Amino acid sequence: MSYELILWISFNLFILLMLALDLGVFQRKKHIISVKEALIWSLVWIILALLFNLFIFFDMGKEKAVEFFTGYLLERSLSIDNIFVFVLLFSYFKVPQEYQHKVLFWGVLGALILRALLIFLGVILIAKFAWIIYIFGAFLVFTGFKMALQNDEHIDPEKNLVIRLYRKFFPVSTEYDKGNFFTIKNGQKLATPLFVVLIATEFTDLVFAFDSIPAIFAVTNDPFIIYTSNIFAILGLRAMYFALAGVIDKFHYLKIGLSMILIFIGFKMLIIDLYKIPIGYSLGTIALILAASVILSILKPKKDLQ
């Protein structure tokens, strides 16, 4: 067994162990996750990511460590956009707070599988068709401008194609049943609204993955670095949601910041044959844009702009 294969197996076993601990031990009882608990879990995942980054530094060298950290920061930043949509979905479907963790847990588990498939597909495409990097770049620039102009407040979950198709072909209950995804009524098996929300979150992550996966190829082409940085960013998403859900709307400049990051990454891809922007500059740019978005949101609250 090669050392590289051992790394892949060990990393995935570690992730499965952490997920088992989360669901089977720490979240065994359904409860409303407090901001304090969410912040602690957010810190745990950040520390684990940094420790893994330290391992990469000693095992693979400085360049790979910087690539991992840049990829992690990029994916972590872009995953914030998911939170805006999660808030809208949970609010629209009136999902009880004690059931939200279950939706996000299974949503994240599905996201890990989907993103792994997309990452390996991207690696194969770039290896066989090097010119596709320009397609990715142009797509990111377009998405960045589109994100800056769109308004999430007008998103209507009922217009979601996946939700409409599911409701058309499968019966759905109008009531929640103790956090279950399915229930039995009059001898008929029905999906609860919780399962519809799960489908919506999975579809949402798939849509966002088409933005974030191409973006990280501007940082590195190493499948292990791409995969691990993505996984750590996604695993911290649940805790980040519960920590930020109540205040995310106050950071109104984050959408602009995220769009600027996508445009920057796309531009970096488009000029890669003319000039390769150093990874350190990319890391600094992403961090600066993200910090500026947060600080500007605090200094100029939304109410001051109305």
C-alpha cells in the first residue's frame, strides 16, 4: 500500500469518526443549538483544519501548506453564501430549531460525496483538456458579477425545480413528525417538510459547488489538497450557520466581497498563461476582501443605507 493511499484512507476514516461522534454522542439528543455551542464547534473545526495544515507543512512542505490554507480560506469564504440560503429555507418552511441540525448534518454528508465526485471530475478534465481552465475562469467572472447583482430576498423556494418535481411525483405531508424525514398517515408513507428542506439544501450545495470547485483549481491542481481543504470548509459550515444565522443579514457587504473574490479567482485563471499570480498574493487578496467586507458592514449598517 502506497503512502499516498494511506493518507487518503486515514483522512477519510478521521472524518467519518468525527461525524459519528457528532451525531452519535454530541447530538444524540435533539436540542436547540446555542450560539455558545456553535462557536465552540466552529473553533474546534478551525483548530483541526489548522493542525492538519501544520501536518501538511511538515509532511509536504511550505508550498503545499500555503495551497491548503488558501484553498481552505477560499472555500470557507464561499460557503458563507450557503448560510444566506439556509436561513431563507428554514424560515420559509418554518423548520423547528431543534431539527435544523439534523437537516444540516445529512446535508453536509451528501455534500461531501457530491463534492468529492466533482473534484475528481475536475481533475480529470483539466488533466485531459488544459484549456478548460479558461472556461472555469470565464464562468467564475460571470458568476461573480451575477452574485453582486442578485438579491436573495426574492428567492422563492416554491420555484425550486427540484422541490416542484419531488412534490409532483411523491406525496408530502404538511406537518413535521418529531424530526423524521418520513411519516405514515392513513397507511400511506409521506415525506415530511423536513425531507423537502433536505433536498433543497442538497441542491443548493450542488449549485454552489459549481462555483467553489472551479475556483480552487486556481490555487492548486493537487487532488488531495483540493479535497481536504473542501472537506474541512464544509464540515465547519453547520456550526458556522448556528453561530451566524441570527446576524448574517447584518453583514450585507459580504455578498459583494464574495463576488469580488470569484471575479479575482476567475481573472487569475484567465491570465494564467500570461502571468501566474503567486499563491501568497492570492491568499492576501482573499483575506483582505473578506475582512474589508465584514468591517465595512459593521461601519455602515444596512439601516444607514436606507
